[in-house]
Amino acid sequence: MKRSPRLDTVTFPPITEVKSWLTGREFPADKPLVDLCQAIPDYAPHPDLIAHVQQHMTAPTCAVYSPDEGLPEVRDSVSRWYQRRYGHGPNPAQICLTIGASQAFWLSMLLLCQAGDEVIIQLPAYFDHPMGMEALGIVPRYVAFDADVEAFETAINERTRAILMVTPSNPTGAILTPEKIDALYALAQRHDIALVLDETYHAFVPSSQAPHQLFSRDDWPENLIHFASFGKTFALTGYRAGCLVADEGLIRQALKVQDSMVVCQPRVTQYAVAYGCDHLDDWVAENNRMMQQRHDLFCQLFSEQNAFELCASGAFFAWVRHPWPQLSGRQAARRLVEEAHVSCLPGEVFGPGLEGYLRLAFGNVRLEQIPMAVDRFKQLDSRS
Ligand SMILES: Cc1ncc(COP(=O)(O)O)c(C=O)c1O
């Protein structure tokens, strides 16, 4: 049958691709696979959250739709949680609960763009963003994550609808400072476009301070769209728990897409999110500290080998240059599977010109296993 050619040029999901290299492979017990491929908290959700969800599941209402934007009491909990985390935050009418941060991203693109429009995204980029944009006919225009504001301004033209930034970054872990975020917001305001912030990993910023001060401004709804993932914050990635934060009028507009796309975030997920927001601040802070320890140990040990260059690191991720200039990132990642029994993502899935890099999601690896994981790179080091 006739089909849209649009998807022919969209990248295949890279994690699915890397996992397919492992299908049917068995790794010996003395050298098991070290999975540095996907960023998933490796710990279970808090047991009290699970008990809370189980209690709700017996009620008949749990099995039916909620309002498209989510239950009012859940959005109240999310709003209060933002007030604590950011010092200020959206009111419940400025929040729409979504199927992960992923769906919030789609809502934001559909709110802002038509096919042919452009969105400025950072390089390296989180691969799902260009994939989604290209599927919608939106043109991603890359600017280096750490470029100055002038470089972002130079990339703006009459088709530009938004500057989309991921902080902390996937794949590098790098963080935008509150000052840089203010400057990008001012730039978006000057050009009457949106600053879209994907703050999926904000619970893993190495400080209890607010990631930025934009929510303290009365005018933030004019040019800011934000989204985040409770999947990462509360270790619920499979529950598909995210939220979109935007001007109330935009949220109403987004409901036209929400209703036709998913109707609502599942109620079970909403009960889990509300419980997490109301009760788990200390647990989230404790996990943040644990992830910091993993980060610090990984970076310390990794810098003891000198074949792979550690270029950047932060929440969950290290961004490294591999030592084989003749190999693409894909070839290097396959070599790591074959020789080191390590899976990771090739640099080029994060944007053009990044074949020399790999993303290592060390956040999946428990502290006691990090020396063994880094040893795999050291062993390769001596053979290359
Ligand atoms: C930067 C970034 N944004 C969005 C997502 C999607 O999050 P969710 O699982 O909540 O859809 C991810 C998932 O890894 C991510 O890394």
C-alpha cells in the first residue's frame, strides 16, 4: 500500500538497534555483559509507593479514564512539588500529565510547529528529539550545547519556532547554568519564540538548589515550555510518567492533541506520581547522592586509563572519545560488545559529526560493580 515516505529517513531507535546486536548472544559467567546502553534507574520504586498503587487498583475507578490533563488532586501534588523543587512553579492549570516526558515533547512540538518550521536543538542532541521532529516534518537546526548565546541567535530565522534544550544533557550529563537559561529565555522573548526545556534528569542535578529561576518570573508562561519525567525521578520508567508545563491557554490547546493521542496518563501512573510528589523528597535526595557517588567513582577510575578520553559527564552519563579514528561510533560500540562485553551507544546517533564518541550510561551500574565495568575499558586499552 502507499505509505508516507517521511519516516524512511528517520533514524531507527538506537537502543533497539544496539539491543539487537545482543540477541541470541550469551556472555560467560566470568565476563558478563556490562549494560551501559540505556539510562534506567536500576533500583526499584519505593515500596510505599507500590503499596499505595496496589491499594488504589482495587477501586473500580482506577480502571477508567481520568480527565485528559490528569486528576485535579494529582496536578495539585505536582504543582506543590514544583514549588518545593524550584522555589516557584506552575499552578495546576499549567500542568498536563503525559505518557512520559516523550509525549510531552510531542505535545510541545505540535503546539509550536508546522511542517517546514525549524527548531534549534543542542549538539549532541537527545536522539528522540530529531527523530520526532523529522517524523513531523520539523527541521532540527543544531547548535553546540556550550555555544554562546550569539551562536544561538545566529541560528534563528523566520522559520524558527523554538530553542529546545536538555539539561542535564543526554548524552553528556552537562548542565546549563541558571544564568545561561535566563539568557536563552531572554533570547526567545526577543524573537517571540519558545524556550523548551527538557529537564528529564533534573532530580539528579548535583545540588539541592533549583535548576533555574524562570518559574519565579511572572512572565514565564509567555515564552517557556518545560517538561520532565517522573519515570526517572521515582524509578517508574515503565509507568510512563511525565508532565508538560506551559501557559494555561497552551495547555488547553494541547488537550486537543492529548485527547486524540492518548486521552490521559493512566490512572495507576497518576496515583504513583502523586504519592511520589507528596512523600518521597528524601528518597529522591538519597538516590541523587547515590548517583553522585557512582558518577564520582566512575570518573575517577575511568581517568586512570588513557585510551578513551572522558570529555564530559554528569547525571547518568559519560561522553567519551573512543581511541579508533578509523572506526565509526557504531563500529566502535560493536567492538566493545565483542571484545569487552560492554554495550553502549554510538556517538553519531546524537547528531552529525559525532562518530568519534560513545555515550556510557554508567548510572545503571551499582557502585560495587563500577571498578569491574571500568576494567573492561582498561583491558581494551592495553590491546589497542
Ligand atoms: C533527555 C530525555 N528526554 C526525554 C526522555 C523520555 O523520558 P520518558 O521515559 O519519561 O518518556 C528521556 C529518556 O531517556 C531522555 O533521556
